[in-house]
Amino acid sequence: MQIEVFDPAMCCSTGVCGPSVDPALAKFAADLDWLTSTGATVRRFNLGQEPVAFAENEQVRALLTEKGEAALPVIFADGELRATGRFPVRGELAAWASAEVPVLPADQLSVNVKELIGSTTNEVCGELASEPPTASCCAPSESVALGAKPTGAPSCC
């Protein structure tokens, strides 16, 4: 099985870089890694870095002419056009590759957040379970919205 992905112009080959990563790109990159682990070959082309690949593929060129960059990403499985304008989910990739998506037992689906982030983060940012959604993890003396960082606060968040 060979998957070819013609991505929109991104700063790096997967788009999973820089200060603000699109969660859809991170999930898709993880899904492609999983697909590779099943034996599939994955090739990605970035419009910003490999425009010749887009020009040389007749179907991609036609889609770009018709829809512009809204056609991207374009996904092929063994040369067959499978998706345009969106990143497919793992189940679709699995179906195209005739691979089984592993199902986790219910007892493995819950996660202890404190175990994942470790005690160092807890010491710096406070006890997660006891804090409200406007946790003051960046500066214990002032309350901030999640994701926000008060001026002069340490970069723990």
C-alpha cells in the first residue's frame, strides 16, 4: 500500500512545528506514522517545498486549477484519488490499506493526568484537580484564563 499526500504549503514537511500546531495536522501525522507501522509506504509533498511534484501530477494539477488551494490536501492510495480538501481519519486510512485499527480495552482509555505530566509540573503549576478552569498555573498569585500567560510570568504553560 502506498499513500501519497499532497499538502498545502506549510513551514515544514508535516506542518507539526512552530509555536502553534494545528491539532488536525498533529493527529494526521500520528495516523500516518501508525499506517507506516502497518507496512504501508507514505510519501508527503509540501506545496511550499516541492511544487514540481504538484505540477507533475495531472490529477493534482487539475484539482488546483479547478478549486485552488481549497483542494488541498489531496490524498491518493495506490494511485487512486481518495480525499481532497481534508485530512482523512485513521479509520479511512486503515480501510484503504486493509489494516486493522487496534481497539483499546475500556480500562486503558482513562488516563491519570497527574501521572502523565509528572510531579515537576505539579510543583510549578499547582494541583490540577483542585484548580478551576481559570487556573493560575503560570503565576500562582494571579488568575489567568487557560492558555493565557500574564506579563512577566514564567514559561511553564
